[in-house]
Amino acid sequence: MRKLKLLSVLFISSIILSACSNTNPFDELADEINSWLGADSTNTSEKSTDPEEETENNTDTESNNEADNDTAGDTEDIETLDYSHLMNQGEAVTLDEGMHEVGKDIEPGRYVITADSGYGNIYVKNEENRGGFNETLAGESDSPEGQTTKIVGFLDEGYSVEIANFEQATFTPYETVSVETIFPGQWVAGEDFPAGVYDVSVPETEETGSLEVSSHPDYNKSRHTLGNAKYGGMTEFTMSFEDGDIVNLRYVPEVTLTER
């Protein structure tokens, strides 16, 4: 309504001016209208800030920042396998068939396990039945060709060791040295051999075993079936190892690692 009134006044004024002037009244009217419209457009384009809306936006931003901080704080450390405190530790002992407790019947450490005769099993577990290892073992005096006669493994405080079907088993502390050939048990990349890419080869055998790599007590990073091709076993392949990887060889007497 205000615009309509203003246009009416300008139109009447232009008629009056035309009577007193030789100039074109419509040109002057157009100039005045354009000037008015430009000023009005500038005024209406300015956006006013609502104090309540600004406060609300700031509150939302702060809430989002707090939520991000809470999420970051909830991040849990990933559990990893670490046997570094057991390297080159332990005391030699011979144990009878049955259940034994590490820290009571045998000192924590890293051991090579052997038996004089017979054919049985060694089971090693922690208090939560996680980690550890197990292996079928043949006595050194009468082992069939291709059978496992020794195991290397870590025994930590609170672990249980079960000796089954042997009269006795001998535990000898293992001294860490650089190796190219590994036998059944637990090995550590970066300790027993450098981390890197390796060609893995298995001697011809009728047995079937596995090579498992892990860094977490409940999950394997990789697993390869080894040995007899009739059962999906491989005798040659390439894989990589990272520092701290626990490499568990099972049921195959030995594997050769050739670094590339």
C-alpha cells in the first residue's frame, strides 16, 4: 500500500513538473522510481539476527563438540599378544602326565618341550582358556617319520599345562637365536626372524598342518593349510610378517622361511 501511494504521488508530481519544464517528465519519473527501488532493495536484503536463534545455534554446536569428545573418550585400547617378558626365561624341569600350573610346577618362560618315548598331546591354556597352544607330540626314541618331536612355546603365570598319554615330558628353556627354519610351536616376527616378506616352503610330507599368524588372543590375521595336497595343503607360498606377529606352526615337523 505504501509503495502504491508513493507511486501515485510521483506520477502527479511528474505531471505538474511537465507543465513547468521542457524536459521529458517520464524520464525524471523513471529515475526517481529506480532510485527508490534500489534503496528499498538494499534495506530489505539486510538480514536481521534473531538473538534467540543465534543462542540456539551456539548451543547445538557446543552439544556436537561434547558428543565428539565423549566418543573419542570411549575408544578402547586393542588387546595384543605380548610375550616379550618371557623371552629367554624359564628353568628346566621334567613333569609327569597330568595337569600342571605355571608359576607353581614350572617357572614362567619360553620352553622347548620333548618326550623320551610314546605318542601323546601337550595342551597349554591360560586362565580364560584363551591363547596358549596345543600339539601332538611323538617321543624322540620311537617317532614315526614326519612326526613332531619337539615344540617351542610360551608359558606365562597362571597358564595350565596338560600332559596326556606320556609318562613324562621335559621342558627346556629356549634361548632366542635368529632362525630360518622353524619347528612346531610359537615364534615371534622381529625376534626369531626379521619382519618382512618370505617364501615359505614345506618338505614333502603326508601330514597336514597349519601356519597361523596372530597379534590378538582371539583372532588370527591369517591361516594357511600346509602339507598334503590331497587335503588342501600347500608346500610353497609367499606371505609377509609384521613386527610382533605370533607365528604358530602346528602338526608339520618344520617350515623354511626364505626372506625376499
